[in-house]
Amino acid sequence: MTLALYYGGTFDPVHAGHLAVARAVREAFGTAPAFVPAADPPHRPAPGASAAQRTRMLELALAGEPGFRIDTRELRREGPSWTVRTLRDLRAEAGPTAAVAWVLGADAFRGLPTWHEWEALLGLAHFVVAVRPGHALDPLPPALSAACAGRWREAPADLAAAPAGRLFRLDMALHPASATEVRRGLAGAGGRAGWLDPAVAAYIAREGLYRGGPGPAGV
């Protein structure tokens, strides 16, 4: 069974840390994930760039990256970008027996019980949790820990063997990039930040983005 992988996030802006996660997923599973930018992220303040701008930055950053693509379904849909709605759409398209996995970081995974209809998520997809040093996965909130019992798998191939409901921990090397730090650097006197693709940095400069401050914490 082929596993379809999706990497959701605000990508505000997309930076080297996001690309490191996607490349690690591609290496582990032999398949590149599709990036799914959130139009109206319900769990954080308004992004510093519009959905169209964040998508354009993704296009620039992913140019020349083998296998990566962008799924813009959340931009075409009205209302909050709830992951449960996206996964229901994907499940309806793929069918009940297709293997689907959602990629996210450890911090986002630990916050899963705050997500809309979170109990339904594991019935719709597998979850690949990218864990970096310094971003501990444990201890999980009690409700999430109970929901995860018996679901963790050690091999990537185990996720392709079932439609949904399994968990895989993807341990990664430390990468210091964060969207908050990138925005803070862009808001500084020089208006620059590391960890950005040159084409993305040039686009941010042309559009005058992130000059008002670091903005909300997050991806």
C-alpha cells in the first residue's frame, strides 16, 4: 500500500527548519510530503503574512526540491483551517483503505487535545511526529497519552500497512530555526534573518513583510 504524506502548518514564513523536517520525512519514508498551508489557523493569532503570500513563499522555497508539492485545499475553503476537516476531505478522496499520514512537530502533537474534534483525528490518518533535541515529546497530556496507547510503530513501513491510527516518532538532528526567531530577525534594524531561502528572503523584502515585530509564536 502506498502512503500519502501531508505536512500541515502556518509556514509564517517557511524556513530551513520546515525543509529539514520535510527532507527527513522523505528520507525515512521514501516519499515526499505535500505541504498544506493553513489559511485561517484556529490555534494561533493571525499570521504575519497572508495565506497567498505564505503559499508563494512555499513555492519559492520548494523550487527544485524533488517530489515536494503544495496542497492548497485549506486556502480554497471558507472558515477555520481545522485539520479534522482537511483529513476528512483527504479521506473522502483517497477512500477508506488508503494509507494517509499527517506530519507535525512534537510541540504541535502535544497540543493535540486542544484541536477541534481531536479524538477523530487518529481514525482519519496516521501521525508522523518530528522530534528535535530540546523539544521533548513526553510527558504527553493524559488524554492524549491514553489515546496513543498501542499505536506507536518502530518502522516507517508499518504506516503503509494500514489506512490510519498509527504513530511514528521521527527523531531529527537539532535545527535552530523557528518562525518566531526568523520574524524577530526580519523586524530588526537590518531587516534580515537567517534560515531563509534566498528567493524567500528577496520576496519578503519586496513585499515589506514582518517589519512590525516578531508576531505570534509558532510555525
